Amino acid sequence: MGANPLLENLTTNQKALAINLDENIYGSFAEIGAGQEVARNFFKAGGAAGTIAKSMSAYDMTVSDIIYGKSGRYVSEERVNTMLDREHELLCERLSEVRSVDTRYFVFADTVAAKSYKGGTDCHGWLGVKFQHVKGAKPSQLVIHIRMLDQTNFQQQDLLGDLGVNLVHACYFRLGDKTELVESLIENLGKDRLEIDLIRVSGPAFDNIDSRLLSLELVKHKLCSAVLFDNKGKVLLAGDALYKKNVLVCRGSYRPPTLVNLDMLKTGEEKFKKELGKEEEDNILVIPEISMHKLLDRGEVDGEDFLARVDLINTLGHDVLISSFEGYHDLNAYLSTKNRKRVSFVLGFYNLEEIFDETKYLDEEDGLLGAVGKLLGHRTSLYIYPSVDDKSGETLHSKDAGVDKSMHKLIEYLKEKKKIIDIENFDKSVHHIWSRTVMKMILEDAAGWEEMVPESVAKAVKENCLFGVKCEI
């Protein structure tokens, strides 16, 4: 479904006025952190008396606690949900008997840590709308998390004001298509001013939209670099999930996850635990990661296909990171901003060859050395999962990498510094299994692919008719 041409190119003021002029849309604003910037836009547009029941800010923590209850973190998803629930409850309780039965109630809430005079603030926030999309409906909800990139408090206030209007307007006018919904959130803003790294929806207004697909749209439209799903498929805020964890990452297509993927994760985790020692061995997050990069360049991202892979990895009990990164060094730079402990990558023998291929960095300002330095910082190492030579049967480790001779000394140096570590105890019987081989067999309806993937994966692929598997009628 394409965008409605009548809704394209509307200014913030026009969007606010469209809400104000609809006599059946009525609600409250509760804003904490940067001023009443969203409500202000509705007041400026005119006709706000027909829309705004109440506008308030509870900046003092004691006052906020009295209204919404005590909170461990004031700028959090928990807090914005509490605000939405409490304000919606009050709105309906106080006005349901005096307003028209056609009224569609809404509550907008945000809790934000904006730029302060003291500086050093992580400028981020949670914004949400709880609303009735049609009269008499049970409430639905849309919540997002943002990071603000503007350098002044005034700019951030301006950003929040426009974004809040976009959010309310989207809930009433832009629910028809997931792409249109996500794109509408940044209208009149520009991607260089913010990141939206989580979106969560619920309720009858979103019966036809999978919240996880909206998160993938954020990566697809470059509103954030990556989204993290837990082992149940729920979207997590990556910064919170990774912050105090030692992170082991294994990149791959996972289309579908194979026995060699499983062995790489297993042997990599064993190596990581041994390296970290007993004090940290239980504080590890093992994350399969899938990059959209190549498909983004070709404009061929299929959200349903990515979600299928997330679901399959979840059957193995793992979280999943979906990113837009091409190189390992860019992925590591992202992870290093989210956590404060160790990061390790488990990767195949041939991936090592790619990392030390100078032609891969012709467009990089700092070339191969800059990329390697970015990848192998103070807290990062590589675990190399070996290959086996098809002719000789010889096991191939990092020393055998087919790279330019000038790179061998660099690899040896990094091995001495324990930045590159070979995995020894791998399962030699599965090394030849590639996801693309399994996919080819599935597409050709060839027998035997089930033996190349974990049992839970084979079962899920068949039951859900994934990747072209023929379903029994």
C-alpha cells in the first residue's frame, strides 16, 4: 500500500491542525524532560480547545512519584508505560460520561533526558501514544525510543515537538502500511537529527502489523544501525541488553541456521568462557547476527524473510541482532558503544581472509589497517573456526589464510597478542555444511537437507512452509 498523497508533505503545523479540527479526537499530554514542546505545537496550530483535555509536566521527581509511583529509572520504557496507563485511566474516568460517545480518546506521554547545562547527558527518551483508533475500541499503543543527535537543548526541544506531533498524527492517519507508518515519524525532521532504535505497538489498531516488522523497517530506512531480538522474539533496547555483558557474536545468513552455525556458536562460547575465567563465564550473551547490508544496497529487503530467520534462531535459544553493517569493524564499533566488557567474534576461516583483503577497504579513508584497528581494540578478539581442505583433508587454521604475504606477519602479531585465536575442538563432520547449500536443496526439493540443520530448525521450516518448502495440504 502506498502513501496517501493527501497526507504527503504536511507541515508539523498542518498535522497538529488536522488533529485539532477533528472534534472526536480528544486527549491529554504528559511531558517530562525538555518542556511541553509537543502540546505547544497543538496550541500554536489553533483549535486546541477541541483536542486538549489537559497538558502537564511533572519535572520534580517527588511530584512525579506521587502521580505515577516510584520508579527505578525515570527515562525508561517502564516509566512511559506507567504515564500512559495512568493518564488514560484518568481521562476516561473523568470524561466518559460528559463527552460524546463518538469521542476517540488519546494520551501522549514522553520522558526525556535532553541536553543539560552540565553536559555529559545521554540525550535519549521514550515517547508513546495510547489511543482509540475508532470509537468504542479498546486502546492501542505505540511507543518508541529515540537518541537525539542535535547539540543544543533548544534544537532537541524543537525535534521532540515535531516528532510528538508526527507520532499522534500517525496513530490516526498513517496506520495503513508499516513502511508509511515508519517514514511518517521522521517527516519534517531529517535522519541526521535522531535515531529511532525501538518501536513497539499493541492493540487492535495494529492487528495487521507485526511489531517486529516495524523494528526491521527502522534498520531498512536507516533510522538505526541495528535491532536486537531476545530469544522469544521480543525487541530489546540494545544498549540496555548489552551494557554489562561479555558479548560473543557470530555473523551469518542463517537462511536457515545449520549444524555448522550451531557448532561455531558452541565452540566459540567454550573458548570465550575459558578466556574470561570463572568470574565472568556466566555473564555472556551469545548473539547470532545477520546483516541487511547487501540487500539494502539492492533494495531487496524482505522483512518477513528476516523474521523467519529470527524465529528459527529463537528455536535454538539465542537472541538475534539484525544490522546494516558491512564490515566486522563497523559492527564492533557499534557494539563497543553499547557495552563496557569484552566482545569476541567467532568467524569462519574464509571470513578471516576477507578481513585481511586490502581490496575490501578501497573506499575506507584509513584503509585495511584502520579497519583492523577499529575491529581489534582493547576489548575485542577473533575466534577462527577452521575449515578442511577438500583434497588433502588437512585442517586449515589462521596461519593457512590465503592472504597477501605482507599480511602474514600482521596476523602472526595479532595471534601473539591473543587477538586472533584458533578454535581446535570443532566438529569436522559438519564443516562442509553451508546455508546456501541447504537452501539450494530446499528449492530443488532434494532429500537430505533436514540432516544438515538442527532438528528444531527442520521442524519449524516444514511446519511454517519457509524458504519454499512444499507444504502438505
